Amino acid sequence: MKRTLRISARHLRGVTIAMGLALVLVATVVGTEPAEAQTFTLLYTFTGGTDGGEPHAGLIQDTAGNLYGTTPYGGASGAGVVFKLTP
């Protein structure tokens, strides 16, 4: 008994696109060099008192290299602080 496999042009196009995407993904993963390990230095520990507490938002840097941020807790009124770290 002889079987004939029939594939529609639409199905063939879909398979071709899927294979192309898979090749791009493999080439991207294989061609990517591993990232260098980063080391971090603790600059300051907030006490939760007048210096603020639990900073968890991002920092903003000015052109002089100063970093600015906020804390939601602590401060003179207990409502948080705006802080500045100088280089």
C-alpha cells in the first residue's frame, strides 16, 4: 500500500516561518556571550529614623554624578525623606 503525503502551501509556509524563527533564536542564544559578574558595595544603611527607611525606588543621577532617591518611611515627620549620595 502506497501512501502519499499532501501538504498545503499554507501549512508549508507556516512550518517554514516557524523553522526560521527557531534558527534565529538558536543563533541569538549561541552567539551571546555570558554577562560579566557584578559586585556591589553597600554605601549606606538607612536606620528608619530621621535619615529615612526602606528605600526601594530607583535612583536619579545628575551630571555631577550625585545620586538622588526617596524613602517612604522615616524622616522628621515619619513620612519619608529625599536623599543625596555624592561620588
